[in-house]
Amino acid sequence: MSTTDQTTYNGPDGLAEEEREALEALLYRLADDELVVAERYIEWAVVAPTIESDIALTNIAQDELGHARLWYDLLADFGEDERTLVFERDPASFRHSTLVELPFEDGDWADAIVRSYLYDIAEQLRLEALAETSYLPLRDRVGKVLKEERYHREHAQNWLERLVTSDEGTENVQVAVDRLFPYALTLFEATEEADERFVEFGLQTRSLGEMREDWLDVVIPFLESLGVDVPEFDDAADLLPEKLGRDGEHTDTWPALHADMTHSYNELGRPEPEKIMDRDE
Amino acid sequence: MIWEVFRQEKRGGYHTHCGNVHAPDREMALMFAEIQHARRKPTTSLWVVPKDDIAEVDAEETSFGGATDKSYRWVAGYTHTRPPETETAEDAAEVVLSAEQQDEAEKGREELNNA
């Protein structure tokens, strides 16, 4: 919980150098996760199991893109713009968790659902830890984002509960959990700029380690209640995959995804990204 | 399974049929309908109803409203109306008197206020 004597900030002015670095690191983690998870979800457009599931998942992708825009927009206060934040940014500087960049196997709907479940539970915990953040422009945006997240969680949970009603579905979910669970743990990985300072400066009211425990406390009982096993571990850190994403180290699949994402921008030789919405205040 | 979707735009208003969704059960039908039929339109409430649970009778099978002349149900069916009563001189005098009394009363109130 935040303490009452925590200093708050109305904007970039008044932030010390270290505080600014920590805030930027936090915003990049947030925004990059949302952008990249949405980019992957969109691959299901037209090929989801039914038109209804297609519309529901791509709508969730639209929500996540909207959230990415809200977080990137806060980085604009530090001199960045859409061009430098997304379209002309070095792929190696992205800080999203490797969970969100992994490709889907063709037709592996269980992967999309398991991934969104693991991601959206973490997303909720993270937003709750930001609800009282000392950086007020961020605090102002958390409430409305949280409102949209309820649907995302229910969507994933409802699907999971139904996928496990057949042996084949349960098997598909199990395979997806085995593959994705270690990558999901990277969501909570600290880096040099991250974590300790997030809490120290009041940017976040729970540490990454605490959030990981909270997440495990939600995710493991739920999956087990569905008859799905979660990989065993003594220390969750032992399960971590080689590439964490948070430190800029990504899987081999990321450069291709980044190239896809920026393809139209580059091919069409656009001098500036299209701006279709004004700044959201 | 097909679920028909009904959307209410304002509290207290009717739920109006707006389309359908495919879903295996009620919970999923509501979840899909929320995105498909309420995302871009003002919505205060949604109903989903299994298509098979809706009973229907069609104009091909029955004669809605009967088959004989029922024009007496409509105002337009009544072509003859009574002419209005003519006002009498007495009625007119009463109206003039009443107006004069009101003017006087108002003048009295103004005098009181100015005093």
C-alpha cells in the first residue's frame, strides 16, 4: 500500500534523473507488452474457430492497442513520438515479455486462450499495483483500462472452462500451458532499472516478486481446477526460459514480427505515422 | 446453436431485436453478443434468447387482425363528426369580465409592492 507521505508527480517536471529512468522503464514494459500481444492476437482475424470468437479476440486486441497508445502517450512527455516509439524503433530496445511475442502454431486456439489467460491475470495485478502510483498522469489512466480488462479475463476463463470439457481440448490446453507457463513468468522479471526503484519511488505499490506470488496464487489453483497440470518447481525462477524480453533479449521470432508490424510503414515510405486520434486526456 | 439478441438503448425502453450470435451456451452467447451487438451502439441492456425457444406465427398461416372490415378501429374510419357548438353572447361577456377582474387584481398587487 502507498504511504501517505509519498511524493506525487503531476508530470515530468520535478522527477529526479533516477526517477525518470525508472518511470520510463515501467512505461516501456507496459506499452510494449500491450502492443505486441495485440499484434499477435490480430493474426486470428478471419481464421478463429467461429466468426464470434474472431470478433471477440480481435476486439480484445483493439482494446490492448488502445492501452498501448495510452502508455506510449505518456512517453511522449519525454520527447518521444509514435515514430520513435514504434515504427522506427530498434527491435532490440523493446522490453515486452517474451510470452507475448511467441508465434501461434497454425490453428492452435488453445494457445491463444491460455496465453491471454496468463497475460490478463498478470495485467490485472499490474494495473492494481499502479492504481495509487505516484505519477499522477499514469494514475489517471489506470481506472478506465481496468474496466476493459474484466471482459478479457472472463473471455479467457469461459473459453478454458469449455475447452477442457473434452479430452482433446484438455490435451491442447495442457500442451499450451506447458509451453507458455515459463514464458509467462518473464512478465515479472526485474532488470537493472526495474522493480526496486518502481516501489522505492512509489511508481508501483507492489514489487514484481510480490505480484508474481499473487499471480501464482490465482493461476495455479484455477488451472488445476480444470484438470490441467502446472509445471512443478521449487523456485519459479528455475523455470524461466532463456530469453526474458524484459532485458531486450528476445526470441528469434521477434525480429520477424517487428518487421511485419512496421512493414506497411516502411514499404509505403510514409514520412510520418498516421495519427488518427488526438491525445487522450 | 443460434441465440437471438435484443438490445435496449435507453433504460425503460424496449429491447429491440438486433441480430444473433452462434454460441454453445447462454454465458458465451452473452459474451459474444456484448462485443458483436453492443460495442459500437449505445446500450443499457442485452437479452439473448435461444432461437428455438421463440415461438412464431406468420402472416401466411393466419390473418392478423381478422379478415372483415374493421375500419371502426381507426379514427380515420369516422368521416362524420358533429359541428362545434356556436358560442353565445353570454359566454363572451363572461370571458371579458374575468379578464378585467384579473387585470385589476394584478394592479392591486403592484400597488402593494410599491407602497
